[in-house]
Amino acid sequence: MNSMPARTIDAVVVGAGPGGLAASAALTDRGVDHVVLERARVGQTWRDQRWDSLRLNNPGWMNTMLGLQPRDTYLTGGEVLARLNTLAGDCPVRELTRVTRLIPDNGYWGVKVDRGLIRARTVVIATGGENQPRTPTMSRDIPGRIAQYHSASYRNPGQLPDGGVLIVGSGQSGCQIAEELRTAGRSVILATSPIGRIPARHRGKDTVEWLYQSGFFDQRTLDLLDIATTRQPQPLIAPGGRSLSLQSLAREGVTLAGRLSGVENETATFDGSAPANVAAADQFAARVTAMLDQTICPPGVGLPEESDETAGPIELDPPRMLDLRAAKVGSIIWSTGYTGDFSWLPTDFVGVDGRPRHHDAAAVAPGVWYIGLRWLTHRASGNFLGFPTDARIVADAVATHLDADRRSIGVAGGAPTRSGR
């Protein structure tokens, strides 16, 4: 492994996931001398927090940062990782280098790592905000005989012990895992929550393509009327250009329940929200298609109607109490989301909610920027579609900061300014 640079470096990128690699490519394009520090290996989250059958839920034309691919392909997790490794081949990545502290250093930044300290003029934080599995405290109340997993540690149906499976959370991961387990013949209870969904097709075209053309993914964070929008879970979009809904899961034999409210001994208790959660997902879908009809294909232009085979009413008899032993539940999968680890940042960088404080991509102190956070600058910030845009924004800001710093040094020191690259 290469040793750490002893000199002061123009930029340090912390994290070699897709955001960090996009930032590195943009910095290279601008001639910025930099290094990318990775705590483990390139794309580590894609290595150890993805189930075996996972595919991206957006088609290839939306993921061009990962290289050439058929327009309508949906890459597997393994294919994504392979492409991230290819991208990393052109980046100055140092793996197995964990950053433990970011320290202000007299106008510069000290980046403390396991083997010393790197002095940097600028820092790009690309560690992501959704790579630390979040599990509710009620997990401690689950009987010891029941195996517990987070969706980050789930791999395939054969990994689980015999018996039924209780999945807590009906977002992207929860619904896709529920579908896979049910197809494998498992008995599945899904504790639902009010999460929107987007139908695959609308008026003769993929809905995400209409959304892209409408500017939906370009909506700027600073223009939001309600910042709470940035806290909402991602709507359900199934991979492969098909629709998925709570109703379709119920028709396949998944038992829909409301939100899990508690567990005592062998009894799980749910609230009565399952019908409302189904309705909330449908209402979100209706709002999306109505918006598209107003912005892209107004009524009367002759575009075809599109039926959503996963929609429609369904009779529900959701359990309010469930005897886990009688239901032969052998495992629970917590599909309850993620957070990020920002404990290594200065305390004023992080709000009371544990989230980084920032204005667009800029941190609260000069010379530091973020990439890879949801809604960082716009709606697409947290995915492959948005990483290149944010990388250009950050790289331009870094280059501007370095140029100003060099001019300052040249004037104050009476010496020629450094020309950069």
C-alpha cells in the first residue's frame, strides 16, 4: 500500500463510492491535485449491503456515469460494483485508509487517518448519508429464537432459517425483498408505512422518462417550499420497467399489516394503518401522473391511456396482533433505513438531528464540500443520475477556492502565485 503524502495536497476526497469517484473525475478534469481516501475498498457499501438479486430501479440511460450500457438495461449490484472498480482505475484512490478526524489547521484542513495526518487545502466529503443500518430499539424485544437481519445484511431466501418472515418497512428494499421471499415460497408478513409509489408506464412511455423530461429530477433543494420533502422516503419504483405496489404483493400472498408498534414475548402489535398506507401510495402515484398530464402530455393530445395492473382496490384484513410462534415466524428483516457516520467531523458541522449542516454542497466552513447526500443540491443528488452534476458543482467550487488561495499567497507573500496545473 502506498504511504501517505507528506506534502500539503490541494484536495482530499473522503470516500470511494460513486459520489467520491465522480468528484475525483471532475477534479482531474480541472487539473486539481488530489487523493481519494477509502476506509475499506472501492464501493464498499455495494460490496456488503446489497442482496444478491438486486438490480438498479432506473434504466441504463439514467446511469451513464457507470459507462456505456444498453439504454433499457437494469444493472445488477455486482455489475455496478465492477463498473465502480473500473472508474476507480482512473482515480488516485488509497484503500484501507480510514479517516478518523477532520481538524481545522490554520486556514487548511488536517485529515487524520490511521497512519498519520494529511494537510489539505480543500476537502470533499463523499462518505454518504445512507450506509449505516438503522434498527429500532424494539429489536431488543424480539424473542431470541427469531433470527434478525437488516436489509443491509440480507442476501437471499436460503440465508434465512425455516419459517415465515416478518419484514418491517415497505420502502424500496422491504417491498422487493418481500416479493423475492414470497416467490421463493416463504410466508411473508409486511409491516407497512406510508410511502409513495411510481407506476412503471404512463401514456405510452416509461414514467421515469416523462419525469426526466419534465425536469422533475432537476428540482433544486433551495427552491423547495417545504424542506420536509427532503426527509421523505424514496417512492417505490420497481426495477425492470414494471410496477410494484402493496396491492400486488397482497395478491401474491403477502400479508399486509400496519406499522409495527411493539413486541412483547411472542406477540407483535401493529397499528391499523395498512389500508391508509395502500391509499397513500396510490394517491402519490395519482399526483405524479396528474402532474405529468399537465406538464408533458396534456389531455387531448392523443397519447394512449396506460393501465396500472398493480393498482386498484383490494380487500384487506390486516392483523392488529400476531402470535409470532403460532405464525411460525423464524426471522425478521428490518427494512428501516440508513443513516451516515459523521462522528469524525467537527461538532459544528453536524446538526442536532445528526445530519450534516450545509448550504447546497458547501459545508459550514470554507474549503469543505459534500457530495453523495440526498437532496444535496437537487432531487437527483443522491443517485447515479445526479452524482456527475454535483461533482461538477463541487469541483468548480474547489478550483475557485484554490485559485483565490493562490492569489492570496502570491500577494501576501510577495512571491509569484502558483499556476496550478
